[in-house]
Amino acid sequence: MNILKLINLNKIYKQGKFIQTQALKNINLEIMNGDFVVISGPSGSGKTTLLNIIGALDKPTSGEVIFNNQDLTNIKENKLALIRLKNMGFIFQAYNLIPVLTAEENIEYIMVLKKITPKERKLKIAQIAARLGIEDLLTKKPNEMSGGQQQRVAIARAIVTEPKLILADEPTANLDSKNAENLIELMKSLNKEDKITFIFSTHDANLINIARHNIMLKDGEVFQETKK
């Protein structure tokens, strides 16, 4: 069963009255529930634009985005925000942790938005921290953590509410090879054990090699698609 279907997706950015840049051209893709997907391609090929549209952070110029059997294309922003909150998790290259909050507070923030009770929040944080090995980081703020530690906290924040889909934009880009390898193994485990669908944009050859579904973009188009 698919969790996501993109139909004739196009994205055009306008600069002034006459200059147009077509970032995505006639994208047609189907992502199955529980898949482990990598979107690759050279810089400027449209990877981040595609990820943002899949995550309902941006809208296509034309075409359809069917997520969880719901067309996101013409939904108002307040409803899109609820869909993102309930069903999606995001992992960013720059981590995007809130600097004035501790790791525990960063993880908890999304649960507060979802109106999860304090008792349940505390339990979930304890469980996810133990699972990701970040118990000793919970009282630290982002500037007191290494890049690999911050990325683990960002993953904890993304998965703590058990979303259907996690979108990750270059998640290993700022990590050394050892931390990147550990992160990839962690995400593989979450995908296998929790059946969370992952979609990554990346240049990381290791991540590309282990993906079950590879989508290569070139000049905004699907240049190559392979499935294992």
C-alpha cells in the first residue's frame, strides 16, 4: 500500500515579471508504506524542493501530492500544519534544535503541540532517550553538544510521536564518517522495527547504497529510479 503518490508534479519559481526557473518537471512517483527512500542528484537538481513539497512545507505549481490517501494540493495552510503535526517528522541538515531549550525540552516540544499529557510526555522521552542512547544529553542545550549528539536529539524529536513519515534533508552532511555511519544504522533500525517510512535527500554514497528505493534527480526531473 502506498503512503505517498506524486502525479505530474511541477514547481516553477518566478523572479520578477519575466524570469522563471522550473525546479521540478513532471515528477511521477509512488512511495510505499514502510519504504526506505533516497533522493539523490547534483546540487540544484531539485532534491530539497521535492522534499519540501512532500512535507507540505511548499506547494507545487501544478500536479498532485497524495499523502495517506489525501490530496494535499489545495488544502489550506492551517489544515496542512495539522497534517504535518500528526503524521510527519522532519530531520534537517542544520539540526534546527531550539537553542534556548535543553535536549529534553526540544524533544518534548512537539508533544506539547500535540497536547500529550505531561505524564505521557515524560514516559515517551525516557523511552526514546534510552533507545537512542542520549539519556546523558537530556539536560544539555544544543551548544553543549557535538554535531552527532545534536542529530540524535533531532531524530528523537522527529520520531517520539511515532509519525507515519520522516523526511530528512542531508542528515549526515555535517557529521564525521563514524557518526554518519552510526546515524544510518540507527535510521535503518527504526525503519525496520517501527515500520516508519523514511525519505532522504542526500549525497552520501553509504546512504544511497543501503536504500531500498533510489530516486535520482537531474535538472528537476527523475533521471533514474531503482528499487531493490
